[in-house]
Amino acid sequence: MRGPVSLAKPSRRVSPAEPVSELRHVRIFECGEPLVDFLEFCPKVIQDTPRFSYRRETLLRLGVAERLRAASEALPGEYRLAVLEGWRPLHIQRRMYLRTWNMFKERHPDWSDVQLRRVVNRFTAPLGSKVPPPHLTGGALDVFLAYPDGTRLDHCRPFEPYDPRCFASDCPEIGERAKRTRRILADALTAGGLTNYPSEYWHWSFGDQGWAYRGGHPHALYGPIEPNGYTPEPGDDRDEPLVRLEGA
Ligand SMILES: [Zn+2]
């Protein structure tokens, strides 16, 4: 099911922030690939501990699940790929954006909405028709390196796991152990055929606009998608920021 993919090198400067203003020029030719359950499809992949209280789906486009499986098999045997999330429904994306917006507004009450939007958009994709948030396409996933019992390896120390100062994939200030973890993770995922959003070491994709942009591909393969007959969990579809789980 792997379609022909251009491997042309990008001829223009690629921004590691992958701003909406640039991604909007990447056209999407929807290829119609279905979503599949990646836990069923990839026996060596596990689900990472949830961070927020909503029902998580375990879906990815078939072509992404194939690459994730290849990546999981390329990994040294003592490790697993732990996926936090793949496909994400629209109402959860909306609530995640709201949460990130409120978080930065609290930290920087003096920022204008324009300043806020620039920063928030870097960490949580905004809802826009020309640039669908990557998780809505089923082409993107958040993934960490873990032991078979689900314990994550150190990806960040001396930073706390969700300190934005260590989000960049090539963050020079993390320790040697964390650097090694990120290298093992990146080697496996790259071998599988996925590419990394350089502003977030855990966010990888294939077929979405970010993938096309960073890889210099002529167009994206996946637009937004919803499984047939999808219905949100009652209580999840609200206009409130996501709620973080205890200890997450
Ligand atoms: Zn992500």
C-alpha cells in the first residue's frame, strides 16, 4: 500500500517551526487510505500513559501504521515504541488548543493576541481549513521510547518531561542519557520512513502537510478524516480546555 513518494530534496529554506503561513502552500491530494488500529497492526507497539481525561483513539492511516510497524521492528529488542496518540478528533483538538492558549496567557498576561497566537500555534496546531491539524489527518503520531512494561526512558533530563525548553529535537541542554534515548527513537522511526517535526522530538508523521513540507515532497497525501460512523464519547465534546490527569 505504499504509494509512489518523491524523494526530492527541498530546494527552499525549511523553518523548524513549520508555520501555518508556509504549510498552507502545501496542497493536499487526499489518497483515501483508511484508518487502522495501530495496536492491532503493530504487535511491538504499546500505548503510552494518557495525559488528559478524554477517550483516546488508537488509529492511524494504513501507510503510517505500516511505517510504525517497520520502525518498531527496527528497534533494539529491549525497547518498545509507546504511542501517546495518533488520530485525534476535531473536538479534542479544539479543547487542546484552548488549554495551550490559556496556559501561555497565564504565564504571559502582557502578550497581545498576535504574540500569543504565534507561540501557541507552534505547540498546538490551530484549526484552519487550509492547514488541518496534523493529528486530524491520521498521518501524525506522538511517540516515546519505553520498556515493555510501559515505563518511558529518560528523554528530557535535567528538564521536566513537559518543559518547553527541551521540546526541540536537537535541544543541546539535555543530558547524555536523554540524547541517547532520542537518538535510538529517531533512528528507528526514520528507518521506518517517518519524519520528525523538529520543534517537538516526540511528534512524527508521514503523508501530512508537515511531512511534505519538511521532506520537499510535491504535495501531502492525507487531509482530515473521521472514521465511518464516529461518535464522540459523551462528555468529551465540550467547549472547555482539556483537563490534565493526576501525575501526568
Ligand atoms: Zn503531535
